[in-house]
Amino acid sequence: MGEKLMVRKARRAASHGLIERLLAEHTFALRRFIRVRLHTEQQHECDDVLQDVYMRLSQIEDLPAKLAGRLDTTRNYLLQIASNLIIDRARRAQARKQASHISSNNDDDEVPLYCEVNSPERSLANKRKLQRIERALQKLKPAQRQAFLLHRVEGLSYREISDRLGLSVSTIEKHIAAALTSARQAIAKEEHDV
């Protein structure tokens, strides 16, 4: 019994050491990613998500063994964890908002019945934006478009796309980065021209 406990403690210590090294190496990219995703410059919000990333990593059993074969995709793994945590936070915030919803059954309360979220103007604007995105994607090189769609639509990791297309992970990263840059430029150009 004592030997198992010692092994478990040794693994936990190795995991925490690895987590410290990973976060030290990737903190800048994680902070930038979190700021962009949260649309904020608030330091404490970024720190909260970083702390959640640390906690999530510390809960993974035998983390060094799990990451041993994927050192080239570790940064993407950390960004995916941060992304999932941000999505979870947004869902919890939405649930809290819905839980505090005020019923409109009482005539004394003035609750607007018009909702801008589903307005015809917003629907039309979203439809036009989607059309601009589709046109931008059609202008991409086939390999870039395929890698981008496999990642963004099918949700495959860079490693999975690499395996499927028979290309290196760094090539997949370059294809997706080029696709994002081209799509953003095309959309920005079209929005500017409108």
C-alpha cells in the first residue's frame, strides 16, 4: 500500500513539474488567446482562465505519459483546454442569466417583447457575412481549404488532420494559418467595399 502511494505521489510531482514548465513556456500565447476569446483586456479574467487550465491539467492522470508522444502539439492541446474552459464559462454565465429571467406574466413589469438577437436586420447581416466567408473559402488553395474545414467544421485536431492528409503537423498549422489570414483579409475587403 505504501509503495502505491509513493508512486502516485511521484507521478503527481512529475505532473506538476511538467505543468509548471508548460505554462512557463506557453503563457504568452495562452494569455493572448484568452484575451482574444474573452474579448477583454482584464488581467484578472485571463488569470482566472489560466488558473482553470492549471487545475484541469493537474486533474489528468499521468500527464507526462499522455503528452510524451505529442510534444509538437502540446501548445495546441493547451489552447484547446483554454478554449473549452472559456466555452464552459460562457455556458455557466448563460445558465445564470436564464435562471434569473423575469417572467412577463405580470402586467406591472415592462419587459420588451422585441429581441434584437433574432431581428430580421441581424439575420440578414449574418446571412451576408456567411456568404462572404463562403466566397473567401472558395478562393483558398485546395489544401488550405481542406485543412481549415477539417479543423473548424469537423473539429479534428492538427494531429488528426496530419494523419488523414499525410502532411506534417507544421504544414497543417501553416495551411490553417494561411486560410484564416486569407479569409479575414477577403472578408475585411468586402466589408470595406460595401
